[in-house]
Amino acid sequence: MVDISNFKGNVRLWQDNWLAGLLALIAIFVLVHLANDYSSGLEFGWDARVNCAAIEAYANGLDPYYVKNLTGTNLSYPYLPVTLDVFRPLCADGFLVRHFRGAYLVVAAAAALLLPSFSFSRRSIREALLKFLYVFGGFVGFEWTFITGNFAIISGLLTTVALALIFYGFSLREKNAKNGNSIACYTAGAAVFGLLTSIKVVFFPVLLSFYFFPLSRRRKITLMIVASVCFIAPALTSLVFYHDLFSSWIEAISGRIPGQHSPASESCNPSLLCLGQSLSESLGFIAPKLAGMLFYGLAAALLVLGPLAASVIRLVKQEYASDDGSFLKKLDQLLIDNPRFALRLTTLSMFALYLCAPRLKEYAYFELAIYAAMLVVDLPAIGVAAVFVAAIVAPMLATGSPNAFVNTFGQTIAAVFCFEIFLLDLYPSFGRLKGNGTAGISPETRPLSA
């Protein structure tokens, strides 16, 4: 007689071994890439140099938004005037310009180590290693940050801090609904999210993901308001206390200072908007910019936001088909009844909204990889393999491609592919995480019970 249990055990062992072997090869691939970049004699770190040059010009009483006042660069400083004082310690004595590679490795490692502090299902060494590898290799985002010296490394660290605060707040609430520290952690996480989106304004819509928190609607809206206030605060501070520089900043980022670089005049970047514009130009439309905007809207709606919304609507209707009440009340109850699934859905919506940003530079994919790292670890083995190959190997190979389209949009295509994999796992993840407590919400405060 055949021993079925032994056979199943051998199959499981084989699955673990082939996945571990594949991930080990990918890890070596990432390590070799980063080692080559670190030891390269090429002139990297141009974004770190322009940022520190702007801070130096400001310290010398010059307007840092005019490139002519910056030493050793022809790029412009893109951040709000208040950041000139906030970032000043980073550039003290030229430390960052000389040692940005080592510093960025340390910061990325700190970000990667923060992620395993929470898990949607269970924490393990395997999950921590997967997240660590994904942060360093996902979508080639860290490599671009590492090469350019862009301050996206700071945004990435703030993203992990915000997620860690929110997830820790959930953990406290899961153990004890009356623990006031849980809301304090949620609020602190929302504030950090607001501050980091103020650095890159185009990512402000990510704050809409807060609605998927496993909290009452009133508290979710309060957190959105907190995040929005923190988003606006740096701009208001710059307007009030750096009024002249604020005017220069507006002129610089909008391209109204003649004869110098501006974000508004930069070439195409790996975003869905540029993908739409590239498609409209290749098809020869009379109004390529307008057609590009239309293609961008269609791509965002049909490939990302539409499928996500349709999946959530279907899930809510499936779970509460016989219940009365509005769709939002049913959604609120589903999120509160399934808090770990709610946080996974929150993270997936953050990934989706970030991916749909109209301006998504190569180094911005570092933050996108952080959101994805939280989602990939719970996938089945074949899903983990597909996402790691698509998000790490494919973009690295595409970066040096002689084909301009592949070279420019390799990251975009990889991110959309990974999103579809995560979305396909939405229903299975609901089955895996269904229940798992009620996030400390008492029955009388549940939406449909009110």
C-alpha cells in the first residue's frame, strides 16, 4: 500500500527546496548588482550632490532654487524650502556626498528590518528574509536610489516607520480594545504618512487607503484629516516662514525659470502616464498629450483601480448579500470583522494608488517595493516565485536593454504584473485571514449594529 502522507511530505519538501533554490539565486543576483554599483568608479550620487549643494547655497545666503547658485551640478532642488533646514544635518561637513552609498545601505537595511515586526498571518524567519530581499531588489527601486543618491531613501524609511506604527497600533487594539495607545499609534502612523507625502506631492492620494483600516468610520476619517494636516503643514510653514524661497520653489518646479532644469521639463519616466503618452505618440495622434492622458486614465482604471474596486465590491456583496444597509456600512463591517484582511487590503490599495501616480521616477519604486514586500510573503509558492522573478530579475535585465520601451517601462510592467498577482490572491487571502479576531471592536460599535 502506498503511504500517502509520506508522498505528500516529499512533495512539500520538493516545493520548499525548489523555491529556496530559486530565491537563493535571485539573492545572489541582487548582491552582485549592488556590489558592482558599490565598487564602480562611475560618478554616481548626482541627486545627493544637488541636494547638498542647495543646502550649502542656502546657508551662504543664496537662492537654492536657481541652478546658477549651486556648485557642481546642473540639476535643480525640487523640495519645499522648509526641507533646507530639515535636511541640513544630513549634508554637514560633506558626509553624505562622500559616504552616501554606505549610509543608504544602512538605512535600507533598517527599513527592511522594520517590516518583519508585523505579519498578516504569522511571523517567521522565512518571511523576514523574503521581505529583506524584496526591499533591496524589488523593481530595481533601491538600486536606482543607491545610484542616484536620491532622498527617496528617506521616504522609504518613513514609509516603513508609518506602517510599523499602524500595525503596532492594530496589535495593541487586537489584544485590548480599550488600550488608548493603539489609537495613538494609528495617529502617529497617519501623521508620518502625511509628512512623507508632502515630500512627493503626487502620492497624496495614497492617504485614501486609510478607509480600509479596521476601525469605525469616524476614526478613519479622523486619521485622514490628521494625515492631510501633516501633508499641508510643510507647505504652509514654507509659505509663512520662507516666503521668498517659496515663490522661487513654485517657479523652479513649474519650469518658469529659464535656462535651467525643472521637474516639469524632464523626459519620460516609468509611470502609467508616460506609458500612455508614449503609446499615443507611437500611434501618431494629432493631440498626443490629450490622447496620452486618456490612455493613462484607461490604464489606471482598467488595469489597477477598476479591478481592485470590482473585487472589493464583489467580496462585500458575497459576504453580506442578505443584510440591509448601505454598501459602505457593509464594507465597514467586513473590515472590522476581518481586521488582518483589512490591513492587507489597505496595503494593497496603497500599492495600487502609488502605482497610479502620474509621476513615478525610477527610484520611487523603492517605496513601491516596500508595500509589495508586505504582500508577497503570504502568497503560495508559485506566486512567490512569479512575483520575485517579475519584480527583481526582469527589471534588472530590462534596465540595460537596447530597446528604449523595455528600458523605460520595464519597472512599470513588472509592477502592474505583480499587482495582478496580488489581486488574484485577494479572495484566497480573505479565506486565510477570515475572522482572526475583531480588532477589539465591541458588538455595539459595529457599523451594521448601530
